[in-house]
Amino acid sequence: MSKQWECTLCGHIYAGENPPETCPICGADASVFEPAAETGEAPKASGIKPEVKQAAEQLNGEQAIRPALFKLSYGLFVITARADDRDNGQCANTCFQITSDPPRIAVGINKSNFTHGLIQKSGKFGVSVLSQTGHEYARRFGYSSGRDMDKFKDVAAHRGVSGILLLDDVLVTMEAEIIDQIDAGTHTLFLAGVTSAEVLQEGPPMTYDFFRASK
């Protein structure tokens, strides 16, 4: 029987040998997961626990910082990289435009993630912007580690100009080269210049709010 892990922020229950790289519900990284109590029952349905909601409403000052941060609007992206003949990708919510001329973006990646090491070795990464039908991509690239599996097996993808794998069934893709990086504690913020892009579909992008409401 797989182990069960509980997100201490939102109560999401994940089944697997290791906790997910990021919580698919609230976006927190693996460090907030703790082993769930073993009840012999199937994993509980995901969602914010009522007691967590009530407690969050009563917080203020420094205690309210983390719950407040999760009220910021987030998209859902698959960040991909390639180094040492290895491809990998992960689900991320921190990807944003810095400037349009020149075109520069930034992504935040957990240092413990396999993708982080590939980005640092290669100096580049890809971004696939999920559409509102991209739930399976979010689960596949966010629930497991590329150290243990080939996340691209049986997934429709193509190599971009830089050689990085990019997803086919997404709104847009971008490829970027690292300009600078900032140590943000558990994460690294990579500043990069966009070198290539594709517009593959039209439609609204996936957000965490939409993912939670429609999964």
C-alpha cells in the first residue's frame, strides 16, 4: 500500500512513496507535507479542511502571511529542462513576465526538484502554458519526481529550437536562457530572456482556482 502524505496548509492527501514536488491544490512545496495518519481507508478527497479555513480567518500579523500569499492569483505551467541527456518537467505556479522589450520572464523552482538541477546545468528552460483542459498535465508533472520516472512517456511533446521538450496540447510554449538567478531560500528565482515562442491554441489559461473548482 502506498504511503499517504498530508499537506499541512490545505489538507490535501497524496498517495505515493514520496510527497509530491508541489501541492496541486495550494501550490506549497514538498516541505509542508507530513505523513498522514494510517487509517486503512482510501485517500480523502482533496480540498481545504473547514478547520483550516476557520483558523485562517482568525489569523493576523505574521501568522497571516502564508495564508495571505495563497490568495494571490496563480497560473499553472509545466517548466521543462534538459541536461546530461535527461529530460524532465514539473508543474509550477511561479512564472511571470518581467519586461516585454526585451522579452524577459522569471520562474521560481524548488532547489530540491530534479528540474532545478537540469536548469542550472543547461542554463535554459521551457515553459508550457496549460489550458483549462490541462488537468492531466498538472497531475502528471506535479504529483511525482522525474528522478523516479519518465514523465514524458506516452505524452505528446516536441523539441523546441533549444532542444528542450515542450508539450503539444497547450496554449503557448516559450524557451528561455538564464540571465541571472536569485537565491530565495528553498527556491531559486531564475531570470531569463525568451529566445523562442509558439502560439498553439487560443483560450483561457489554467489557474489554481479553476483547477480546484473543476478537477
